[in-house]
Amino acid sequence: MTEPGPPYTRAIGDHGSRVVFLHGLFGQGRNWTQVGKALAERHRVLLVDLPHHGHSGWEPDFDYLRVADRVAGLLSEDDPVALVGHSLGGKVAMVLALRHPELVERLCVVDVSPVTYDHLTEFEGYVAAMRGLDLSSLTQRGDADAALEPAVPDPTVRAFLLSNLRRDGDGWRWQVNLEVLGRALPEIGGWPEAALAGLPAYDGPVLWVAGARSGYVKPEYAEAMDRWFPGNRKVSIKDAGHWVHSEQPGVFLEVLRRFVEGG
């Protein structure tokens, strides 16, 4: 198989320090557009499509270390960044900071912890629903929305998943690699503890942002975060679940802006 090229990126802003955003599972760099544009008044922002997502290439399998190294290839030791990652992207960001600390000036981890989760059944359901959609029968995007509704009743989640559906000539295709990501859900829910063994902790400043209604950041996970990232401080945002930056964008932006600018 041909080695994929570097991840697809979109840059916003042309001056100031560099801020790089990594999305979550089934997401795309453009999920961060609103936050990125707000920061681009004073920073150079880079929105990344992680491998298997968006416009980036697909690989035979999913591996956190390889994905982190692919993103690291976009960065430079001469221009270390504020790295922001949500969910899957947060784990990629943590792995990158541990393996390539010289590239990361500061790290923001959004609603995920360096632990193994065993509650990804909702994502298994999403993969099954998306793969079960008969793309050949679709005449318009609304058909896909109606077909997914029984399995994905939440309209916001359904719209998020359907943002991966693309026109392909006279038909449709999924832009996200459902086969590999569906098969790799145990790895995606995991944390590569053994592969990172022996690496020193990341000693830069770390902001750990949690949604108050989310189960991805619990008190019992603090030990792992403190061990790998001793310079972390936690902020919990009220009235937000797992998609913190979408559910409370104003509060999230203010918290992130202060952190990026050294607060």
C-alpha cells in the first residue's frame, strides 16, 4: 500500500503564536472552525484532519503512536505550538506531547483522560448504523438523515455523523474510514501505556477541560493525568457534556484563550 501523505490541514491567521487543533472520532478539522477563527485574530491556527478522517489518507489500521507521529511531522521544534485535542484527538495530542515534547509549548486536553475506556458501545452503534446505510439508494442527503434516525435519534449527533457523507459522482461515499475505525474501537478507547513506558512525563503547562455532565473525566482518572502530565490543572465547564466546545462555545473559548495566552 502506498504510504499516505501528511494529514490534511487548513490554516487560519498569519501572525502570533501557533495553535493546532485535533478533532475527535468521526470529526474533521473544520469542527474547530468557530474557535479557530476567534483565536486567529492573535494566533496562527492550524486545523488538522487526523488520518482516517476528513481529507486525510487512510491506513491499514489505527495506532495512536503512528497517528501522533504523523501530526508531529506537521510541526517544528523551532516553532513549538499550543496543541488542543478533543476526545480521540486529545489522546493523540497527549501521545504527541510525550513522544515529541520539544514540539509542544503547552497542551490542552478536552474531555478525555489517559486511561482505557470500556463504554464505547454508542460508537459501535454509530458505526453499524453508518455502514448499514444503503448509499446506492440515496437521492439526497435528507434520505440518509431519515434512514439513520431510528438508530441515531439525536438530531445533533446525526448531523455530526452525516457531515462525513460526501457526493461521489452520481452517488455517495463516507469520507471517514468506517471499516478500520470500527474494527479499532478497542484501541481507540484504550491508552498505549506499555508503548509509552519509559518516557518521561511531559512537564509543560497542561489545561484539562472537562464537561461537567461527561463521564470521560472522573476523579479516579486524575492519578494517570498527574503521573503523565504533572503540570496540569483542571477546569470543569457547567452544562456541558462530552462535546464541550460545541455545547458551551463561549465559555470554552474564554478558558482556552486565557491558557493559550499564558494565563
